Amino acid sequence: MALLSSGVLLKRDPRLLKLPPYLSFLCIAVGIAWLLLLPLNDYSRRTYISENALLPGQVHTYFAGSDQHVFRGFKHEVDALEGKSNTEVNDKLEEFFKAAGLKVARQKFEYKSAGEVYQGENIYAILHAPRGDATEAIVLVGAWKNVEEEFNRSGVALVLTLARYFKRWSLWSKDIIFLVTPDSRAGPQAWVDAYHDTQSSPAIQPLPLKSGALQGAVVIDYPFNHRFESLHIVYDGINGQLPNLDLFNTVVSIASGQMGIGVTLQRMWNHKDDYKERLQTMLRGMLKQGLGHASGPHSSFIPYHVDAITLQPYGEGWQDEMAMGRVIESTFRSLNNLLEHLHQSFFFYLLMHSGRFVSIGTYLPSAMLVAINFTIMAIYLWVKSGTPISKSTKVASTMGEKSTPLELVKEGDAIAILPEEITGVRERELFLPLAVVAGTQFLGVLPLYIFNHTTHSMLSIVFGIFTILNTVLPYFISKSIIEYFGPTTQQYQLIKSFSLLLLGMFLSSLATLNFSLAFLVGLFAAPLTYIQPLPGRPILVTVLSLLINVLAPTAVILAGVFAWELNLGEVLKEAAFGWDIWGMNTQVVVWCVWWPAWLVGNILLYGKARDESSATKAVK
Amino acid sequence: MSIDRRKAALFCTAAAVRLLLFTAFPGLPDLLTGRVEISTPVTSFKRLQEGLFLYNHNVSPYDGGVYHQAPLLLPLFSLLPNSLDYPIFTYIIYILVDLLSADALMKIADSGEARSSKLYTSPRKDKKWGSLEIAAAFLFNPFTIATCIGRPTSVFTSCAILHAVAKAVAGSSLTSIFALTFAAYLSMYPILLLPPLLLLCFDRRRSESSINFFLGCASAVGGSTYALLQMSYIITGSWEFLSSTYGVHLLLPDLTPNVGLWWYFFIEMFDSFRNFFLGVFWLHLSSYVGGLTIRLRRQPLFVVTILLGIFAIFKPYPSISDTSLFLAMLPLYQHVFPLMRYTFLTTSTVLYATLLGPAFYYLWVYAGSGNANFFYAITLVWSLGLSVLVGDILFAVLRDEWEVERPEMKGKEIRQI
């Protein structure tokens, strides 16, 4: 460590000084290869239940028979409410919950984001546990409209039926909360915030009725009338947080083991469990985690350490609503068994099949390797910037000779071996590099502020202007730096060193919070490791600047919008919504971590080092 | 005159940056006040508010066991308007304290004591930063700014220590000793700085004999301590504050996480060993004083600097405020920086720990997906980074001294065998 860190070893041997760029490339390559290996049987594991108290599928479910008639009745009522206003709907729902003998409360909320207003009223009912002391609760959520804005007709009817059904049982030891929100994006967030008394503005009412600590939440998203084939589980939370794997496993084991319903994830409707499909599932999961937006009403619960998932029936098959109800019943019986908060199983995992996963210990190295590549280059550039200029010629001439002679020095008890060579370190001029890197980091606040405070209608235009500025600005910044400061080669090296050091640090910290985002940003930023000023080679600079501009944050966002055939304005609106309401951090990473590093890389590319020999002469 | 103008510009910019952060981000002060890296049980601004509330309602501020800070802070803060209604006055006080610290630091830098003391002159004394650069490095250090915004009372201690040193290098030993006693009164550990500080004063004494000098100093320490404690007694009406303030430093009853090494160790420990290890930890902390003072007799200011670094790592309730004080003194030794060997390693380690610390704390406390070991591991890395820095600067200064004795070794590399 001592030798490497001081750069003594590096400085002593010119071959070692050539090594770091290859080493950092190797890091990236290994990082990517590592990720591709994960779906193999040798690297992933089968899922298993860690928490013994859950006992999934060990109880007989009784939700059948006459409850089907109740369900049809509620279904009829809910269908009749389609298109009615939020208040009318809630008046009717309140009647139903009260008829089942539950305490009912409502909560109004209003959010503002990107110049638009999101408002509505949540309604919820609490079933007090006959055998509990109201210190713990489980939530069953049915949003009136699901994330695709479809009317969740069977889902809400099922919530009503289950509320009536659960009330009949005396075995609950945790309170059960039935929550119906008017939408899937703002409503659940307002409710969870208010449940924990952290609502940001007075426009979100506090909850008049509360129960104990939330232990888990299950969301039903069942927007059609017919029977279904399989169950699709959505589990991604905001900012890439995930629910405890035990909750997921419980539902999978109940649905497929007890009820014989197939389970899929990440919209992989026909999963054949081969390498390709597993990889695809994992990558889809990573992309969703990296974007960090809410994928369903359950997402809002996860930041509060409430494990939550959404269950979506899909396809045409022979499973009916009662089967869905039994899955929920059995899941709730399992959650009811919990003695403490779900903590046994994994919180960091990548799922590649309903029965296969990799845990953090196995996948984290890949993102860390990508992040470490930046740190290696930063250290290398630091050492290189301190190497005396005249040294290179001297080293070249002495390369053939044997190693430098050592001198033994004895004084009293102390003995030291000294090489007979002067270990000079060139003085580093730190001010300009620090100022450039700090300045670009600070500039990142600008797009972050602009894109989160522009109204919806202007977002696309502002983004267009920003993209154009983004392509020309680095050139002019670079030219003006050359014009006013005339940086030396050493200063360029230091600028790059600091920028890469920061990027590496940010990404490795981020990898512990949101692995996927760190990995994706790391990959897109990887070419920045190899960008350096190339004066006198205009063709190469043009080619590289094209490459760099293709990998710019703005270009990547545009490419993503085209690839998934989305609307740019809607994507930006969603991002602003996430920032204002969900507390999503993806933009911070894009504009304050990735973009500054990209900007510095681009500035470097157009850079031109001052001729130092003539400068020193001028000083003399 | 031009220096003064530049100094005024620097101070105005520093004050403006702080004021901007205070006012432009209204949530920031409270956010930082709640961070364990900034506020410890013995310096927290929130706890000060609690003590202040009790004091203003004629209840002993130490009732309830929340407030562990010195009693004299209470009348000072109760003179200010309520910090919830008129926070601007509190902000101004904290900004002024930072500027006062920077002013003291500039006086220390201007004295040139770091490069040539009475008994030792560094061969590299021509290489130096101006006092303005040193003050700027202190005022624009992100740790200093974060501390200022987080408003822990440790800034008063830092300011008192810097003034004690500044007065000592200016030769006014009585003022210096009074400033140090005040620092010690606020947070106890600065009393360990007394030996090097006395030597610093001793090197500048005018004519009196050394016995007279030390007798005078001892009576000054005793007198000012007595005065401060007696005033505290009059304010609070009982001696209860002794056990609630210094007792907390000594016995560590509050194990709130912080960036130091004590809390986790004492959480894990069986109670029967607690007293023994309290003794060991305190002995360890104070054992550096004697050794370093003797070994570096010729550079007492450096002893102060390095002790501040050691305290920032090993004291019972450290925070980044202590680190920022150490980092403020460090640039005084800019002339030996080229002799340091691990600058980049320490910088990156400290920066990594700065970023990973809050991330792991979040995983532990908020997300619930991590546990206490996550945060403790990162405080170990943080302490490792600082220890390497302390060891490295010590090496550099010793080497600098050594090169005076052995000029032929200048520029040669040292290897341990």
C-alpha cells in the first residue's frame, strides 16, 4: 500500500506507469462480463423463505362459495360508479365499509408539479384486530385508477369483498387497513406521508384515524372483468429501493404452490427460464430500478420501510376473482403471523425469474469495478502529474541498466536503506483544476433547477434549447479557458484526475443505494476515462466529440424516448412529478454527477496545453 | 492597505456564502443540525434549544438529561431573540464566530511561528502561503461551512482554541491561557493542549525566571477556571452542571452515533468492563500530549496542530467540526507538504468516507436495509484517513527537522527496514 499510494513504485518503473489505463479498461470489461454471468445457474440462487414465521401456504383458505355472490354484488355497484366524481365514489364506498362494520376516514390531498395540480380524496377503513393491540397493521390497497389510468373495476370490488370477509374472522392479530385511492401516483404517496406525519404541505390533510406501524402492503391491480391466466408481480420502489425478498417469495410460493397460478415479473409474459430470458428479466429490472420512478401504488410505501408489492392478474385463463382473493387471503394470513418486521431476507437483490435471484454480494462487484476504473485513472493521473518532466528522458536512458544502487545508512540503532536517486515531485498547480471541477459541479444545479421548475407546456422546448446549448457550450468554455488561463498539460491532467475521482466516489457511494443507476451511469461515462486533449489531430477530435455527444445525458434521454416511443414532454413531466412528490433522486444523479463529469470530459477533448518550455523561458 | 482590502473581501465573501446558504435553503440549517456527523450530544444546537427553554422557564437546564453543554452559553443565547422566530440573529452570531476564528488563524499565520520558532527554523521557510490563503482554506472548507450551517456549539470551542494559540504566538500569555481555559470550560478536552501552549508562551516570555513563569501560568489557569465555574454556579444555582457536562465527556453515558470510535465500542461492551475501558480510552487520548510535547519541543505550535488532529479522531464525541479545526491549522505547515507521502490517498479516503458515511447512515436508519455495522465501518475508514494524515504530517515535520541535522540526506528517499 505504502509503495503504491505514494506513487514511488509507479514513478520508479516506467512500465508500471503505462499499466493503469489498461487496468482500468480491464475493470470495465470484467464489470460488464460479471453482470452477464449472473443469470447462470452457478452464480444465481434459487429463492427461499428466510423468515420461518411466515409459513406461506400452510393455511386453508375459505374465501369461496357465497363470497362470490358478495363479490358480484360489489362489482355491480363499482361498475355503476364508473365516471362519477371522486366525492360521489367515496360517499358510496364509505357506505359499504360502514356496512361491513369498519371505521372509515377520508383524506383530501393536493399536489402541484410542473404547473399542474393533482388532487383527490383517499378513503380508507380500519379493521381493528380482534386479537391485537393496534400496534401493527397491514394495508390492502386498491387504486380507483391503476398506473395506466385504467379503471380498476375488479380490484376495488375485491377490496370491498375482502373487507367484509376479513371482518368475519377472529384470527387477525394485526389491524388491516383497506385503502382506496383515486389514482395510483399521488394518492398513495399522500396517504403514506400523512400516515407517518411527514406530509410536506398543508394541502395534504392529516389522517383522522390511524393504526399501528405498517408491516406490509399489498396492492390489487385488476382492471378487467374476465378470468385471468397468471399473476404479474411489480416490486420496484422509488429510487430503486426494493421490498424485502421474503414478501415476494411468500406471494410466489402461495400463488404457484398453493393455488397453482403462474407468476411472472418485469412484463416477461412467457418466461422460459433460459439464459436469454433471465438476462432480459434482470436487465429490465435494472432499468426500472435505475430510473427510480414509482411503478405502482406500492412504490410509495417502500421508502417508509414498509414492504409492499402490486399484484396484477393478466391474460385469458381459467383463474377467477375468487382465486385472486384466496391469494390475498393467504398472503395476509402469512403476514399476520409475523412476529417482527420483515428483516430476515434480502433488501438488495436482482430477480431474473420468479424463483431465481442474485444477492448484493454477488452483483455489487460489477458496479464497483466500473466505479473503480475511474478511481484508478484518477490516481494514475495524479501520480503522472507529479512526475518531473525531465525524468522521462532520463528513465528511458537508464532502462537498460540495472536497478538504482542503494546506500546503507547507519546511525545509532537506526538503519535505513536509501536509493541514490532524488525523488523529486513536481509542484502541482491546483488552483485552476479545482476551480474548473468545482465550477462544473456547481453548474449541474442549473439544469436540475430548470427542469424541476418549468411548466409542463414549456418542458420540451426548454429541453431542446438545453440540448443545443449542451453541444456547443463545452467548445466555447474550453476555448475561453485556453484563452484566459492557458492551462499546462499538468493542469489538464489534474482537471481530469479530480473529475474522475469525484465521479468514481459518487458512483461507488451510489452503488450501495441504487446499484442499477450507478452501473448504468458508470457505463455511459466509461469513455470519459480515456478522453484527453488532442491538439493537432482535428479529425480524431471530431470523431471523438461525436461519440461523446452521443453519450451525453441529453442524447441518452432522447434516445430512450425514441426507443420506447414515449413523449418527451410526458417523460420530463413524470421526472418533475417524481422530484416534487415522490422524492425521486434520479435527476440529482444525472445533472449533478453524470453531467458535470461529461462536461469536463468534453472540455478536455477540445483542450490545448500551453507549451511549457517556452513559458519557463519567458519567465526567466 | 491592499492586504486589508483583500482580507475584507475574503471575509465578506465567506459571510455572504454562509448567509446565502442560511437564507436560500431554509430547510438546510435544520437538516444539518440533525446530522450525527455535525451535532454530537455535547454540542448539538437542538439540545441547546432544549436547555435554553428550560433555563428561560426557571427549570434547571440539566433536568431531563438532554442538555450537556456549558451553562454560560445559556445567558448568551437567551439574550438573542428566539431562534425559531428570528433565526437571522443566530446565523449572524455563528458567521461572526467563523470570521473571528479565521482572523485568529491569520494572526497565527502572519507570525511565521510554523516555519521558524524560537528553537528551530525550517530549511524550507521560504515556501509559504500567505495568511489570506490559509484563512480562505479554512473559510471555504466544506466541513467548516457545513459546521457553521449546522450550528453546533463546538465552533465556540474552536474559536477559543484558535485565539488561545494566536495570543500565545503574540506573546500575551495571560490572555492566551484565559482563552484556553474558556475552551476547556466549554468542552473540556482542550485542557490537554495546555502543555504545548505553555511552551509556546514560554518561548516568548520576556525576562522572568522559568519557575516564576510557570507559577504565574498555573495560578492564571486556576484563577480563570475558578471564575468560570463560579459564574456557572451562580447562573444555574447548583453544582449539578459539573456532572451533566464534564461527567458526560468523561463517562460517555450518551451513545448516539457519531464519526468517532467510542460509541460503537461502548455499545458492544459488557458493563463490567465499561469503567476499565473508559480509563483506557482516556489514557490513550491524553498519553499523546506528553510524548509529542517532549519529542517536538522545538515546535510547540506543531504539537498543538497534531494534537488537534488526534483529538478529532480519538475524542469521545468528535464531529466534523473538530476535523475542520485540524484542517484549518494544517496549511500552516504547507512548507512540509512536499515531504508528505500519502496526500492523495488520505484525501481520497476522507472524501470517500464523507460520501459513503451519509449513504450508509441512510441505509441503516431510514431505509432499514443496512445495520449499525455499515455506519461504524465507514467511521473506521474516516478515522483511518485522518490517522494516516496525522501520521504523514508528523513524518513530514520530523523529516524536516532531520534534514537540518543531516543535510546530506536532503531529497533522498527513506525506507523503513
